[in-house]
Amino acid sequence: MRRADNRNTALDYEVILLAAGQGKRMGASRNKILLHLIGKPVISYSLKTFLNDPACQHIILVTQADEQDLLAAMIKKEIKKKRCPITLVSGGSERQYSVFNGLSALFDLENIVMVHDGARPFVNLAQLKALHRKVQETRAAILGVPVKDTIKRVVEGIVQETVPRETLWQIQTPQAFYGADLLAVHECAQRQGYLGTDDASLIEKYSNLSVSMVLGSYENIKLTTPEDMLIGEAIVKRKRS
């Protein structure tokens, strides 16, 4: 771990920005975060949002090892002013392993750390600020939105029950924790060979912390399929207009 000099670590945060996916469901020949969305790489949208947040003091960009030079060139081209340092780290074979690798690059484990999927380009500053406030209160906070559709539990093609949706939320990123807490649960998961669906699931399983929910936005979508790219284009056009 590196310790940052002259930083207000009680209030600032670092972010692990995950960009090591392969985009198989996107049907693309390269990493989906490098695909262009209205003329700009997908990853550049969230990267710029974090760079515009004064509380963000360090961006850890987790990438595929063979794409680091490409990402570095993209950053140089797309990011004119780097208000805080950007560190490139190689990812792992699973998302969880990529987060673990990112934790090794933190300035200080006592810092707040956010974990964000680079394929979610539409997180905004208001959401970052709300999440940042909440994690200082509760030590674990995540973004999400209430489920709008009817949800049914299905086994082998047969509906078993309709699940009450009043308590169901669709979870997004960023997710925010303190570095030491997140590292501890990742180490527990690694020892037991457990793969969680997100970082909050590790906190739920291996710590006594309660995870707080912060209202996100239905626009904070994850670009996974070609159809998502069409929705993303519509969101960018609406924001620009």
C-alpha cells in the first residue's frame, strides 16, 4: 500500500474503476469499455465524472494487461486535465479478482474506496456525493433503484411464486466502503474460494456491517448487450440536448 501525502483522507476517497471485462455478450471484437458511444470511448464518461469530483483523490483503473498501453493512450487523448493521479492495474479472471488487485494500489487502507463498473458510463456527481456522505455514516453504502417489473421465481420453466417487489432493489455501482473493511472480506472470500455477485455481497457474508442503500438512477445502466448501446446513445443525446 502507498500512503498519500498531504491528503485529507477522512473526507476524500479513492475509486477502483473496473475496465478489464471482455464484453462477450456485447458481441464485440474488443473490450466494450473501448467501444465508442457517440464519438467517445465508453470508459471516458465515468472517468471524467470521477475526475470532476473534488473528493476523488485517486483513480485505480483495472484493465486487461494487454490493453494498458491502449488505455494509457486513450487517457492522454480524452482527458485534458488530470486533477488526480490515475494508476493502471492488471485485472483478474473474474470481476472479484480484479477488485482485489485494485485494492493493492490504494494509497491508504483507511481511505474510503468506491468500486465502479467502467461499463456504467452515466453515474453522475450528485450520486457520487450522496454515496460519499452515506458511507461516512455507515461504512458501507451502495447505489440502487427500486425494481419496477413484476418478479417471479421460476424453476425449470415453471412459475413457483410471484415475489413481492416492494422490498426489491436493482443494484448498481459505485459501491462504497472503507479500504480495510473491503480488503478483509475479499481475503476471507479468497481463502474460502467464494465468488460473490458484487462487493456488497462479500460485506454481507463476511462482516458485521449493514449495507445502506442510496437511491441511484434508472439511467445508470450497465452496457452489456448491443441493445444497451442503443439506449446509451439515446441517453447521451438527451443529456446533450
